[in-house]
Amino acid sequence: MTSPPHPHNRAAAAPRPTSAAAAGGRCPAHPFYGPELGEWDPKELLRNLRKRYGPVIPIDLLPDGSFPVKLVAEYDRARDVLHDSGTFSSDPDLWRDRNTVTPGHPVQQHVNKLKHVQHDDGTDHTRMRKALQQALSDLDRHEPAVRAFMQHIADQIIAEFAHDGYADIEAQFSQRFPRQVMMGLLGIDGQWADVIDASVHELIRSGPQAEDAAQRIHSLMRDLVREKMARPGADLSSWLIYYTEPSSTPDRMGEEAFVEELSDQIWFLLNVGLGATAGWISNCVVELMTNAELRAEVRQGKTSWTEVANLVLMSVAPLQNLFNRWAVRDTYLGGTLIEKGEFVGISFAGTAPETSPDGVDKRLLGNKAHLTWGLGKHACPRGAQDLAYQIVVIALERLFLHLIGMELAIPECELRYPPPLVVRSPERLPVQFDPPSVPVTPDSGEPWTNSLLFSTPTAQTSTKREQPSASRGRWRAFASRVFHRRPGSGR
């Protein structure tokens, strides 16, 4: 038996759909599972499936037919879904097949109902999104310190392997750098960092211990919120707690519900971009290693690192599919019936523009018409977008600053990709380079300390109340006033 051709060269003669008999006699669904899914170029596969099914593709994520999804793989129809939260909700409680899906699928880890901004559509969504935007705005005021912190983390990681002249960028850098940055910005240090880091890694792998890791993270996040409420600091977690108004929804009133919500919100902040951002970094490195014209333009200063990052979002979307919409009512989309409660996914790979086979397409460098950041009320906040761009740009800056002459250590055709259910990036990204003549030495400072992040914080202004790091006494007084006021009373 011969090994399969490289996915970019393989014709998209996708397997024929099988009947989803176990799903109650629904229309035949295309199998969307198994290692063989990683053998296909996602754009070509989805182009083939659009020809067969139209813009809305019925897929099944499990062989037994118990996990049906309507996958939207056409740009305008995807925009319709993302804009219309009245018809396509992000509330997992609407999922009609929740109790019939065979347990253990990795996607289920991402759709368990949590009390964070992505799983609400009503007044609680507006309230939580406002707090998130305010916390990110405070982080933006510290941009020089945040940049220095990220550079320190990147240099610290690179220093571990720079002298070897060889590294697996995916495992040794891309997976670690965004996670360590986000934990630092959230004030997760010392006693929390190692345990949460190991648990997040297990959860991303979706291995046999993933469920235990999820429970462990949930418990740790609650403990973290209580710690930040008692001893707030200059970090995203404390600012998010500070800006979050208590809910007026009956089942979310009281301190316990407040802690639960904030723990879910902080976990959402930590988790939502980790896999995608790691994949984004690795895909940028692959693009630069295999696109001589683009690499030359970067060296000549004609193309910026930010433009490289945006080009990869347009052409090699790290976030392949978004599985977080459910039909509120029976509706038609692109001529396909979507029934009430059906799971609806968005394929970013299927909605991405085509790129030139001859090199970088100049039209895409400044084009931001992709759907990676979402649209409508659930669109990624601008502050979060800016933060993700900053993580990727600094990663590229530091990698190419320290790893001179970096190139792929294997032919491009030997890069292997896991099944692109959510994120697509190489399983391994081996590179070789010239070891630096002077060892990489990170600036002084510890990666998990606020002293490095905000050693000289700028003065904060707020029309509402004093910043948490300015007065712990007033912070406690605020918490007492919030949680012990009479229901319906003013502030």
C-alpha cells in the first residue's frame, strides 16, 4: 500500500456520503471524521462538497450518525448566519441532539453550556461583553509594557532551543507562547500557572484525560476568581471582575453565581484563542518558509509582519470551523432546510478567498474581508483582535530575529496535518537554523510577575469607581455593596 499524496496535490474526490441511519432517517450526511480527513486540502474538499450539496453541507462528526451538523461553507450565507442571532443563536441549550450524541467527541468540550459571553444572546450578553471590552481597553493603555512582556516570554522560550540549531516550532514555541502570554496577562502565576498550563495542554489534545482536565480547570478558575476578588492586581482577571456588573437574571444573582460567571469568562478569555493563535503562528512560519517572494518582501521592508499575519488569516485560516450556532426556528438557508434546534457550523476554510499558486496575492495583503473574527453581536471585540495580532506579530519578530537562516528541516510535502475539525496547523513543524553566536538572553524579569508587566503602571481614569489595584479597601467595599444590596435597589 502506498502512502497518500500530499494534501495540496490530491484531487478532492471525497468519500461518498453515507446514510445517517442512526440519526433518525435524516438526509444523507457527509462523513466528517477520522484521520483521513487530515489528508485533504480543506479548500478543495469543501469546493467539492459545495458542488455536491450547495452552500450548506450536511455533515456528521461521528461514524454512528449521532452528531449531525449543517456546515455553512459559502461566504454570503455564513455572513447571514453570523449576523442573524435571532434565527441562529449561540445558546447550546437549543441543541436538539445534545442527549443523543455519543459522548467523548472533542467538539463537545467547546459547546458545553457555560456562563460566558459567547453562550448568551440577551441582556447578560450585553453586560458581559461591555465588561470584557472595558478590561481589554485597560490592557491597551499598557501597550508598551505588554509588548515588553511578550518579547520577554518569546525570548525565554526561544533561548531553550536556539543553541540546538533545530526545533519543532509547533511543539516548542507555537503551542507554548500564546498560552504563557495569556496566563501572564490574566495574572495566572506561581501556584496556578503550572497546573493550569498542564491541564490546558491535556484539554487541547482531547485525550482520555480531557474531561478530568476540564473539571480541574473549572475548579481552579473559581479559586482564581476568589483570589483576585480578595487581592486584585494589575491584570485582565482583576479588571474583568472590577468592570462586571451583577446580573439581574434570577439564576445569576448572588456572590456564588457571580464567581461562577467570572470563572467561565476568564476561562473563555484564556481558552478561546489558544489553539487558533498557535495554529496562526505555525501557519505563518510555513508560509514564510515556502513562499520565497513573501519572505523577500518582508526582508526588504515592503511587507510588514502584520500584513503577513493577515495574509495567512485570508488564505490559510488556522480556525477552520466554528461550531457554536443553533437554529431558533425552522428556516431555509441557501435553499437548504435547517430545522429548529439543529447544530449549525461555519466553515472559515470554505469561505476564504482563493490565493494565487504563483506566490503572494498582493490583493490579499491589506484585505480583511475574512470571517475569522465573526460578525454581529458575537464578533470578537476589537481589543481581543488587536491582542491576537500582537501575539502573532511578536512571535514572528522574535523567531526570525534570533533564528537566522531558518528553513524547513523536511520537504513541505512531508508536513502532516491532523483532521481540521476546529484548528488546522502542522502536527510537527521541524526547522533548522544557524545557532546564534551570542546566546539568546531574555530581559531581566520573571514571566509570571506583575512587576514585569506593570512595574510603572499609568494612571487609570474611571467615571465609575477606583481601579482595583489602587485601593483594596474600596474594592472590598464595592464587593460588599454589590452582594448585600436589596434586590431591585439602586446603586
